[in-house]
Amino acid sequence: MATGDCVAVLVIRSQPAMDSATIHDEIEDCSEKLTVDGWLKRVERRRQLAYTADYDFGSDQQMNDEVLTKRGSWTGRYDFLLSLLGYSVGLGNVWRFPYLCYSNGGGAFLIPFTVMLVIAGLPLMFMELSLAQYVGLGPAILFKRLAPLSEGIGYGMILVSGMVMLYYNVIIAWTVFYMVVSFEDPLPWRGCQHEWATANCFSYEEEDNCLATNGSYHMTSCLSMEQFRSLNATAVRTPRKPPAEEFFKNYFLQISSGIEETGMINQRLAICLLAAWVIVFLCLSRGVKSSGKVVYFTALFPYVVLAALFVRGLTLPGAYDGILYYVRPDWDKLRTAQLWGDAAVQIFFALSPAWGGLLTLASYNRFDNNCYRDAIVVAISNILTSFFAGFVIFAIIGFLAHELDTGVDSVIDQGAGLAFVVFPELVGKLQMPRLWSVLFFFMLLTLGLDSQFTLMETVVTAVLDTFPALRRRKVAVVAGVSIVGYLGGLIFVTNGGMYWFQLFDKYAANWSVLLIAIAECVLVGWIYGAERFIGNIEEMMGKRSKCFHRFWIAVWKYITPAMLLFILCFNWLQYRPVSYGRYIYPYWADVVGWIIALAPFGIVVLVACRKMCSNNGSFTWQSFRKLLQPSVDWKPSQPRMASEMAYANSSGIEL
């Protein structure tokens, strides 16, 4: 290490609080060659700095940063990892991946899914975790400092999280209701002898009871043979709807005929939505210090329930046929673009990059946390959880198909249809139906809460980073965001709320997220510089190998942006207007959907234009280049630790 470098390090370290003995030790460290004992002392000093809560930057004018002061951090060793796991492993792993795997070649789907994870999902996750951990900032301020022209990227991410947060909590409200009514005996959706049941309701249980008395089951009624013949019912084939579907749509949702008919607010749903927001508020009222403890349960409990359901599913008749239907590989489908496109879209939205959540979680990390390891662990866990959930779902669906004496393909579904129609219909055929119903919906509740925590924390962190003075009133900020979220979510609990839910679910986190991710790759890989960014990573985690450098430079600059463009084009080519069952949305609803889809990236463009036009009304190439350069506030959140690691790296010590 050069003498000038040593002096520079000493200048950074020489705080007024340092006594003469400490300064003498620092001079000795620089004047002598780094020994093993000296290196161990430095490692221990870095650890002490890493665990120093609310780092005081006020002792050095260069380090004084109001945004970073008393920002808070994770308090437990595994708080961040479990929060990241809970955010990435959500409802989609249980109710979407198994359906995609089944419809795209079974076990063959894992090959493109893994490939897309390595070249699209993992690189974006690692990039965002490293960015936020390095500067200790959320998306609202991070991109403003990285390149003033890119400030809108952070705002776009926050808007995406805010929109998804509104309707995602509605799913949690649904699970709260179903979990509560699961304690009733019998389960409220069993049978067709209810006011909410239509003439098309068909209960196999009631049919079996009717046939046992030599009757004929027709349109929810058990008829004698004479009555059945007099109706000439054999000539008319009426559609059959399971009681769980009728309960969900007619009693629970009280759904209208279309999005044009908004109707009234469903009081039952409004109360459940209020309960969902109260749960989120209580868990986030103290920020990551409280949510970091809750995730120890919410992130791990779903695995317990999945394991229990899997063991129970294997004992059911027809389970083997269902699992075989799920994993049987169709290698010919590997040649189709549809398979690779679905795999790319699923892995991208499973890990949720470009939503702001990954940046928010990592911004509370210790400066020397190994986020590279965390990204790999979570990515692999995501694949394994998705695949294992498929075994659970298809074992259960195989049993349901066996009971109904029909094919697996006639009962398989995805999304809300799987969770609130297929599974409720199934549990009525199991022993101890109330127990399995409570466990299943409690699992959905914990899966949803993990993701909702991060979505909510992204919005709250944006407010607190933008207005640091509000940190002393964080509970009030969380309460304010919760109230706004509840009021904004009331549109989803009206009679036409399901149609609005489907509209937001299709458009809110779609094309803008992909465009923002592409802009992020260009910004970090080309403008800021992938080589420079890897240097920042080495300041946090130590020196990396040449293979590490070459791989990530190639991925961030070329491979990942190209793959994101492929996903975007695939999405546009496969675009179909939103629909719900047989209902086709009106033209104006599609227009609203496009506005929702493009609004986040529109903010990116508008903020960039505003920045370029605010330069005294004159735009020059020099001013444009300056807007693409990091601001003077772009610096590591822990400058002393960064300088020590830079010293260690320059001494040739590879970690």
C-alpha cells in the first residue's frame, strides 16, 4: 500500500473522539506490513462498526447525512434473510407456479425456469441488494444520488409497490374471512341448500345422498323418478357449479354483472379489509425492528403447513395420478417460445425486482453483510418452494379428481380460483375438514403478509427518506399510509370489486416494471459502470476473483438487459385484453389498464425531462452528462468500513 493511501485512510479514521493510543495503533498498522494478527484486529473492528446502531455521522462534516442519521437497521442475525425470503416466496409460488409447470411440459419446465433464474432473476436481485446496502438508502433517494437524471426510477418503483399494496391486502382480507368461517361446523360452503345457491349449484355429496334413496338429483333438489320424468330433465343439460364457487361469488363477493356496475361497499369485506390493515400496521409500527421479528414466524410457518399437507396428500387415493400429471416431462415443449417466455415472466415476477422492495429491505443491512450469499439462498429457495408446492397442490387435486370421477385437467385452476374454489371444495371431502381449512388459509395469510410487509415498508421508507424529520413520528406515518391504503382499497370490496381486482392484478406490475428494470441495468451496467459497481461490492464484501468480475460484467451489461427485452416483447406479443371468466371488459376499462400499466415508467420519463429542462432553460451535452454522474452525496453508508476494506483489498488479501 502506498504511503499516500495510508495517510488518506488515517484522515478518514482520525475522528476527534480518538485518543492518542488509538491513533498510535492506526499508525503502526499503516507503517508495518499487514500480518495475520493485524488483519484479525481489522476484521473485529469492522464487526464492531457493523453492529453499531444509528451510526453518528455528525463527528465529520463530510459524513454528515440527515437521511442516514438514525435510520434504523435489522436487529437480528437472520431478520434480513427471512424478510427477503418471505417477500420473494409468496402466493404466486403456491397458486401460479404449479399451474404453469403443468401446462408447460411438467418437469421439463424446471430447465428454462432455472436458466431464467441465473440470467434474469438473480442478477437483478443481487444488483439491487448491493446498491441499497452500499449506500443505506431506499429507492426514493438512492437513484437521485446515483444519477440525478434517474431520480424518477425510484418514484416509479414506489408507485408500483403502492398500487400492488392496495389490492394485495384485499387477498389477505379474503384469507382472514375464510380462516374465521373455517371454524364453523359444518363449513359454510358445503352443500347447495343455502340462499346464495343458484339452480346451477351442484353438490356431489347431496347427489350421493339422493341416489341412496333411489331419487334423482336435479337443480339442487332430490326428485322422485316420476317427478324427474315429468320435468323431461334428461333432455336439458344444465351447467354445474360447485358450492364453493357459488359461495365465493354470490355470498362472499356478492359480485355484480360487470365493472360498469360498481354497486355498494360489501360491509363484510370492508371489515375484513380493515382487520388486514390493522394487522399490517401493528407489525410495521416500529419499522424493521418489529417486522424483522414477525417474519421468523410468517416466513417459516408456510413450510410447516406445506409439509403437513404433503404428508396428508400422499395418503389420499388418486394423489399419485395427480403428482404424475404434474411432473411428467414433455421434452418437445422445450422447443416452443411459449415455454421459455412463461419461465422468464414467472421468475422475474417471483423475485420481484424493480418494485423497490429489494432495495428497501437491503437498505437496512449491515454494511458488510454478504448479500451475494443471501441472493443465492433466496433464489434457490424460491425454485425449491415452488416445485415442492406443486407436489402438494397436485396430490390434493389428484384426490379431488378421483372423488369426482373426472380428469385432473378438469379441476386444475390457478390464482383465486385454486385458493377459494378448488381447495374449499376439496377440504369438505377430508377427515377433520375444519382443521385443514384453517391451516391452509392461515398459510395463505402468512404468505401474503410477508409480501405485504415489504410493499408497505417500501412506501413508508420512501416517505421517511424524503422527509427525515418524520422519523420521530414513524408510528403516525405508518398509520397514515395504512389509512390511505384502506381507503384506496375500498374500490376492491364493492360489488364490482373483483373486476377492479383483476384489472389491477394484470396491469399494475407489468410492462412498467420491465421497462424500469431495463433502465436500471443500463444505468448500473453502462452509465455508472459495471466495473465500478463491482468495486463498490468489494468495499463491502472483500476482494472477488477475476471470474466473478467477468461473469457479472457480462451479465449486467449484456445478458440480463437482452433477456428483459425478450420478456417485454414476449409480453406484448402475447397480450390479450383482460377478462374474468366469460366476462369481457369494456374498451374504457382496457384504456384504464394501460394507464395503470404505463404510469410508473411515465414518471421516470417526466422526471428526467424536468431535470433536463430545469438547467436555466438551456440544455447542453455537458449538462446532460453531469446529470448522469453520481452526485456529491453518493457515498458508502459506512465510509470508515469501506476505507478499511479498500485497504485490505489493495494489500492483496482475497476474502
